[in-house]
Amino acid sequence: MRSIILILVISVAFSRSEDQEIDYESLRAEIKSWEHKTVVDLIVEDGYPVESHYVTTEDGYILNMHRIPHGLSGKSNGKVAFLQHGVLESSADFLISGPGRALGYILADEGYDVWLGNFRGNRYSRNHTKLNPNWGAKFWKFDWHEQGIIDLPTMIDYVLKQTGVDAVYYAGHSQGTTSFYVMTSLRPAYNEKIKVHVSLAPIAFMNHMTSPLLRIISWWDGPLDILLGLIGMHEFMPSKIFLTLDSFICQGFTKILCENALFAIAGFSPAEMNMTLFPKLMAFTPAGASTRQLLHYAQEIATVIGHFRQWDYGPIINLAEYGRTYPPEYPLQKVTAPVYLIYSKNDWLAAETDVKKLHKHLGNAQGLLLVEDHGFNHLDFLYGINAYKYVYPKVVDIFDIY
């Protein structure tokens, strides 16, 4: 019953969005023109130098990283920046807004050697030494826990070896922060490999988040096979029924957003939406994820008091896996790298209460910064018209301190 109620809530959320006068079919055609372009194409078209690097994890996943060694002027400050995307995102998300407005380019022009990671399962890291993502479940048996304890350390070690520095300047968005907290809490030696970490829309505790679609998953009280049929058995591929019943709820511009899993989960802000970037944005997102990534977040949401803990297999398997009937918490006090949290009031996923709780639990929290625009939402940290004014100067200033 709760699941049905929440589907109705979605219709209210999107019906309140400010629709824009737009040529719907022309927009779709323009989106299609971008579909076969890659991050490398994007960077080349924007006039920046680019390299593509591959690294293999200990469990066989082949991860693709993109590098912008310097900005347009060619200057270097000798520092290495590492940017990590969130769920259903990719390295493209730090570049889509273009020169002077996207964080990847801004840091490159500041003199940073910029590396952009891609987690297992997205379109650039959909490879394995033995497993095929299109056949069976084994490839997709992971969530942000594995991305934190395996993918991130693998990529960071590769970057350090390639550049010769001893630590990176890390900025993550959404799940790019979650995985950072997993890595530095369970593999604390990696705290020494981080000069400073800036969390954009940080996610750890989630029981106050307001995304209707994630509430459906977390409160689902029907058969599990029906839920998986709606959101994807192994790879997260939500059906149109799940994406807000768009055939009669969403129209025009909002209809396209409803059909995009990333926006349906995280919401959007019409005032911050840059329509000139919209076709490019729709072509590059969503970039792929495992269903388990979303289900692990759903487990966090469902906890009454709010937890940040490992995968919950159920009491019996938990006992065999963890030696207890419930999953262990991530020991956030072991995150000793300096951390700054940047959050906003209108974020469907990183609620202010949860962000402040995270700040209190971290071992070395240095700052808690609120975006001045109270309409700013979760995805505006990447695509918002004013992100280059409200957010990125803070990132540059923090990096400069260290």
C-alpha cells in the first residue's frame, strides 16, 4: 500500500515543476546527435588535452579513467586533482557544463592535473577480464561498498604512480563521497593519500532524504521479484512504469526528465536548468549502475534512526558474514583526511539533517558549507547554471589551503 501511495507522490512532485515552452521532437533529435560521443570527444571538442587510462582491479573489473593534464594556458601548479562521480553518473558529469563552468575544466585551468574516475558498471567501466555484463548476474554483484574498498584505491594508486605525487586533491559528488567514506574508514591507510576531500552533496546517512522513487524502493512491501522487474534484476534499468508513469503524468520538457532515471531519482531545479546543455546532458546520463547500488542506499533509508553500514543480507547470512545478526557500521571516526562538506537546502538525497550528522561523525571534519541559493538541488552541483559561482570557487579555495 505504501508503494502505491508513493507513486502518487511522484506525480505531485513532477506536476509542480515549471514546464517550459519547447519543441519536444527537435529536442529529442538533438539528444540523439550526442548519443555516440564519448568523454574523450567532449574534451577534444572543448579544446583541452585528454588522455584515456585503464586499470584492472584485483577482482577483474577494468576501469577507464580520463585525464586532463593541464588547462588551456598549459600552466601547472604541480598538484593532482581526482574527481569521482555519483550513482548513474560518469566522468562526463564534471565536464558537461563546458569551459569556465565545469569543475574539471576550472581545476585544469587553475593548473591542476585533473583525473576523472569511472566506477565499475558505468558505460566507461563496463568491462571485466572474465565476466560479461550482458550475460548473467555475476558481473553486477557489487554496490558502493566494493567501489569504495576496491575501485577507489585501485584508481588512486594508479594516479599516484603515474604522476609521482604522494597524495591527491579529491572532490566527489553524491556516491563519489559515499565510496570515499567507505575507503577511508575501512582502509585507513588511504587517508594519507588524500591531501583534502571536498564532498559535494555528501551521502552517508539517508533516513531524512525525500526522493519519492528511492522511498518506493526502501518501503517496498510487495514481492521482491515485482520490484526487481520494475527497476532491473541486476543492472539498474527502471521501467517507464517506475519512472513516474510518464505516459499521463509528464508532458513536454518534464516528460523527458521523467524518462531519465537520474533526474527521476534526484529531482531537478527549473531555475538552474541550462537548456543549451540539455541535449548533451540527456545523452551522457544516466551512465549505468548495478541495482545493488540503489538497493544498498534503500537499506540506509529504511533504518529508523539512520545508519551508515554495510550490506544487510538478513539475520542468518549476516551472522555468517559478519559474526552478528546485523551489518556493521562504517567507522567514520577513522576518516582522518581533512574533509569539507558542501550541501544545499533543496537536495532530495543529501538532506541537511543527514549531512550535519555525517559532519559530527567524521574523524577530521574541517568545514560545513551551505550553498547560498536555497533552491539548489542535488544535481545542480554538477549541471546548475550557477554552480560555477556558488560551489566551485569554494572547492578551489579549499584546495588552495592545502
